[in-house]
Amino acid sequence: MTSRSITSLTNPRVKETVRLRTGRHRAKQGRMLVDGAREIKQALAAGVRPTETFVCESLCRTEDSRQAAKLLADCGCDVWEVTPEVFAKIAFGERDEGVLLVAETPTSSLAALQPRGSGPIAVIEGIEKPGNVGAVLRSADAAGVAAVIVAEPVSDLFNPNCIRASLGAVFRVPVCTATSAAALEWLRDRHLAIFAARVDGRLDYTAAPLAAGCAIVLGSEADGLSAAWYGDGVTAIRLPMCGAIDSLNISAAAAVLFYESLRQRRACGAD
């Protein structure tokens, strides 16, 4: 491990790090940006493999930031001490916590997915905004969802917006990407009851048995769910909409359904 300083905005390490804001370069480098003290601590606790780190000591004003900086100093990779100006260039979304981690992108295949606990499997299909994916993962972590399958992803799981919106839950919740067909086959192979949130659903979500052994499937606000989730063995459920608007943001709908599952599991002593 080496510790060196960077003061130039045109330093090659700075340029390579800034490129990681785009999905094309994340895929090309096989690396991701983790920005923010809480997110960094979650990533390191989950065992991500750091490749290099950037620290601006004058910006490490909080206890969280100082703890993260110490963890980065001890992680065994190159540590770059940077000026506030350099940090402002590499930080994503005007973060000023003074710590940034560059790490290998974790693999996330359906074949390797290992659900945790007794909660439901969540499937979210065709979600365009990484921030919405991150918000769903944050709710999934809070409500004890066993795993999340991101079907037909529009962006990669480790987009900085997704990491930030999840507050690092993307590193805690068992999660993977897959096609809708593969996700459906995976759920059926495990004999899970499949409940799809759809506007045409006849079954109220509170009447659906969401306590255990099930999957909760949600689609995008714009397009809903694809035809894959209209087949045999898929039960359509609805959330009541009392106003003029006919849909909720997916992160809000997911939180309602995840917590209904938690309520039912606790009611029967399963959680």
C-alpha cells in the first residue's frame, strides 16, 4: 500500500476515476465508485475488493467520515491524499465527505443468488432510474426481504445513483440482475407463490398471503409489468388508489408491499 498526494485536476488517476461515473467505463474497467462514508463502510463490511482510495482530510469533518478514512487507510490498496479541488472533481453529485472508494464491481448472477431469512423474494422489472432501484433496495433491507432480482435492468446495479439512494443497501441485500424469463423460471423452480402488483389486480394486497414462500413483483410506473408476469401461476394484486393518480412511485409501492409482508410474518411468528 502506498500513500501519495494528488494536487492536479488533470492527473491520470483523477481522469480514470471521473470516467467511472459512466456505465460504459464501469463495464470496461470492471470497477465502481463508492462515494460517501456510510456507503463505503457498508461496501467494505460486505467484502468488496478496493483498488484505490481517495481521501481529503480537511473535508473529513464528521465521525463517520473519519471512521471511513481510517478503514480506507487500512484496506491495503493505494491511498491518494487529494486537495478539496481534486476531491470536488472526482466526488459524485457534490459529495463533500472527503472519502471515496474505487473497488472491483461485485458479480451478481441469478445462479449465485443466496436469499437470506424468511422474507419474500422481490422482483423489480424494467426500472429506468437507478435512484428508484436504490430506494427499493433500501426498503428491502429494512423490511427483511430475502433477495431482490432486478429483471431486464436498464442500468447497472452499481451506478453511483443506485449506491447512494440505497445508502449502501446494494451491498447488504442479496441482489442480482436477470431476464424476466429467467427470473420467472427461478421462482417457479422454487415453488414460490408469485404476486404481481398490477393495476388490473383483483386481489387486495392485504388479502394476499405474503408471509413466506412468495415473490413480490413490481414494474415501472410508465410501462407496468411485461407479459411474462401475466401467465399461469402469477396472481395479480392491487394497491387501492383513492385519488386521481393511478400509480405510486415504485419505491413507495415496494415499501408498502414489503412491510405488509413483514406485518404478516410477525403476526404468524415467522419473523
